[in-house]
Amino acid sequence: MKSIQRKARVKEILFPERAFWKQVARFGTSIALQNLTVALFGMIDVSIISDMGENAVSAVSLANQVFYVASLITFGITSGASVILSRHYGAGDEKEFKKAFTVMCFLCTVVNAVIMAASFGIPRLLLAMYTDDPVLIAEGAIYLIITAPMNLCYGISNSMASFFRSVNRPSAPLVVSLVTVALKTGLNMVFIYGFGIIPAMGVAGAAVATLLCKVAELVLYLGFYAAFREKQYCFRGGDFAYIRRNSVGGFLRETLPVILNESLWGIGLSSFNMVFGRMGVVAVSAMSIAQQMEKLGNACFYGVSIGACVTISGMLGRKEVEKARLTAKRYAAVGVEVGILIMLLMLGFNHLCVTSFFGELTEETRRTAEWLIVIYAVYMPFRSFASCMIMGAMRAGGDSKRAMYYDVLPVWLWSLPIGFLLGVWLKLPIVVVLAAMQFKRVIKSGFALRRLISGKWLQIGQE
């Protein structure tokens, strides 16, 4: 009898009803398409810049690490807020929803204002953390100074994206991304190589295009926000009163593990480039290409992970605890299946993408990039599963502190020490270094699986 029940339970997890797949598709497809579009046009951007050579690709890549750190801190704030927003929206609590949204916007603005000031004031010092090449520092500093104001736009835009996902309107961020990334590709062509009276600006042109697109992105989000029909959940002037010590303190107490998670994880991943930046221009350029391919893969399972978080948070807001438990296991299974599919696609299109988009780079750079993409692909099922558990179920279930440990510690205790040992001290090839560093994904998946089986990830609704 127990054996029959166990088989029925496994079947229920692996082969859920049609309603579950509609739920996955609703969030996963729109968010995945949004991220996929951004990643695809990001690859096109790098391809356009690659026509200027390895130095230009490396300079822009390293300069973007500063924004990358800022974006992950911002993502940490909005991810933590999404759990709260989804829960309050599911419960119909308008006041607490608006309070969390107001504080989220305030914190995102403060963080990005600091990054903007640093990019304006000490760009060379920031870049010196990643490379000791004076040419890369000089070109990267130009890019940082021009793009500095985009940080403020990004902070507000990302808050808006979190708002729409939390109120079950994931199509708005998708439309914004489709428009802005297409715009960025066109502007890159104009400002990098010149058009009409606009002179060719090179790396500075790439920075101008990026800044203009972030402004356009913010304008589009504000338009969608103004048109949102459930006005009771929208910000009003009087909501500024929520920006006080008690409200901010309460928000931080609930979201701090997620903020620290994304911040420390992001700083750790950005520190990987301190390793790669000291392994030569070829290594940095090849990594820039491989990371674009990885982002294409990440786009698919990020949609599933964010969908899991929003869906499970909503269930817990409605006190559907047992349904949330089952949904978490289903999303874990979907994570593995999506990861395997992504791995196969990355391996199948590896050579075609590198030769098609980056044919202007040297053969050594292209060959190295292809091997790096193979490494990212092989680890993809582990990453997809861990993301669905850590970013999805564990955060939604209130297990954010343990999720932070699982996400951050493998980066700092495994990947970074291994990277500096093998790459900087022993000077082994970058392919060997990356393969060893990415083993953190296996470690992370093991911890996440154990937490799922124990059921301890669900900390909310147990009273």
C-alpha cells in the first residue's frame, strides 16, 4: 500500500495536472521571454562592440561589472519585496502592500544613487579592482562616467517590474524589455559607428546608447504604472509617510537575508572577474562571450524560479499550506527538466553562435569561448534546480536565511579560493579554472535537495 501511495505521489509531482502547467507558463513564459530577449540583444551588443577588437570587448565587460553589482543589490531588494508584495496582494491587504512598495522604491533609489556617485567620482579606482591593464582602465572609465546616471533609472524601473510581477501582470516587463533592447541595438549601431551627423564614438557610443535605453525603459514602466487599473495598490503622495524608521526597519528585518544573498552572491561573482581580468585579454574576451551564452540559458529557468516564488507566496498568503508544499516539489522537478533542455540547446548551438556573432575576434578567443560555454552548459541542470529551490520555494516559504547560506557560501568558500589558486597563482588555463569554480553549483544543489526533502524550507503558516 505504501509503495502504491509513493508511486502516486511521485506521479503527482512529475506529471501534474494541466492547471499547474498553465500556471508555470503564465509566469515562466513571459519572464523567460523577457530575460531571453535581454540576453539575446546583449549578445548582439557584444558582437557589435567586438568589431572594435578584444580591448573594447574587455573594457566594456569590466566596466559593466560595477553596474552588475548594483543590479544584484537592487535585485535583492526587489526579490525580497516580491515575496511580501505577492503575499499581501494574495491576502488583499492594500495598506501593507503599498507600504512595502514605497520602502522598496526608496531603498533601490538610495543604493543606486551611491553607485552613480562612485561611477562619476572614482571610475578608475573601481576598474583597478578588476584589471591592472591601463588601456582597459582608461576605456572602461569613459564608459562608467557616461552611464553613471542610468543607475537611478534602473532602480526605479526594477521596482516597477517587481510591482507588476507581484500583482500577476508579468506581461508589462516583457513588453518593456522587448522595446528597450531592440532600441539599444539600433542606438549602438548609430553611436558606436556613426550615422549622418552623429560621429563614430566607439566605446563612448556604447555608453550613450545604454544610458538612453535606461531612460526609455523608465518612461515605459511609468506609462504602464499610470494605466494600471487597481489604483488602490498604486503609490500616492501620502505614501511618502511610510518612509520612516519603523517601516524601513521592518522591511529590512524581513528581507535582509534576500538582500544580503543577492549582494554577497553578486559581489562574489563580480570578484570572479578579478581572477579572469588577471589572466589576459583573451581570457576576459572569451569569458564575455561565454557569459552572454550563459545568460541566454539563465533566461529560461529564471522565469520558472520567479514564477515559483510568486505562486507559492500567493498560496501562503491564502493559507494554502499543503498546496504550497506540493507546488514546491513540482517546481523542483521542472527546474531539473528545464536545465537539461537548456544544456542540450547550449551544446547544440555553441559553435554556430560563436562563429556567427563573434567572427571578427581571433581564433584563439573563439575556441576558448566555445570550451567555456560547454562548461556552463554541463552545469546548467544543477543551476536550474538550485534556482527554483533557493530563489523560488525557499524564499517564498520564509526560509530566506538558509537560502542565503546555500547561495553565498559556495561562492566565497569554494569558487573564489579555487579561482585565485588555480588562475592567479598556478596560472592554469581558464577552461580548467572555470570548470573547477563552477563545481559550486553541484554543492548548492545538494544542499537545496536536502532542504526540499526535509520540508524545513516552509517556515510560514506553520502555526
